[in-house]
Amino acid sequence: MVQAIGLGLVVFVGAAAQRVTGLGFSLVASPYLVLLLGPFDGVLVVNTCAVLTALIVLTQVWRDVDPRRAALLIGPALPAVVAGAWMARTLPAPPLAVVVGLLILCALVAVVTSERARVLRGTPGAVVAGIGSGFLNATVGAGGPAVALYAVSSGWAQHRFAATAQLVFGVLGVAS
């Protein structure tokens, strides 16, 4: 019973973060769900809930979606989802989780602390962000940091980013 209440609370807080900022569901929910359900099932449930959250939010913000940027992110992300899924199934979970967690942490710290770390600009930046997002989405269910780094690096308007991210995360969640 306590686990179910905790699960519901985590999903609610993650969904609220997603609606307000455009991302955050997986960053909030993934650690709890992976600990509760294990790495494979946890990521599967995170991605399922993330798809539902993204689609619900997308129904409210679809007019602000930037289709060109969505395509630039989704195109390279799909092969990275395949690679990430293969790695998640093949490699031992604990070392993979540590490496991926460190990558996410480094990206987030870099964005917050240094202008020089904001290197993902233009089409090449979108491609790299898409690859990172697809890989992270399949391995740990959290593809947001790579897309957020691209958004900050390129000066993407927040309302357009938040709307477009819902489409990107919806597609990547289904693919994952």
C-alpha cells in the first residue's frame, strides 16, 4: 500500500514538472521506479508513463510545436534508442546505471555552471542531442537532459521547447 501511494505521488510530481517545464517526468520518477521495480521493468514503466504524460501535455500545447526541430531530434534519436536498448539488455545494470547517471549529472552541471559548456547549437547540436536523448531514454528512461542542453545552448524559447519536447519524448518513449 505504501509503495502504491509512493508510486502515485512520484508519478503526479513528475507529471506536474513535465507540464510546467516541458521535461522532468523521467528525472523525477525514474530513480524511484527503477529502485522499486528493477532496472528493466522500472525503465519500461517510466517510459510508458512518460509517453502518457507527454501525450496529455501535447494535447494542450500542440500549437507551439516546432516540427523542424522535432524532426532534427527524433531522426538521430531512433537509432540511438536501438543501441541503448541493446546495451541495457546486454551490459550489467549497476555499471551501466553509474555511467549513465554520471553522464546526466555532468550535462546538468555543465549547463548550470558554464556558458562554454553550451555547445549544442544548430543542426549538428540537434543531432548530437537527439542521439544522447534516444540513448538515455532507452537505458535509463531519462532523455531530457540532452534535449535540455540543446535548448539552453541554442536559446530555444521555453514555450516552443516545452511543446516540441512533448512530441519528442512521446515518440522516443514509444520507440524505447
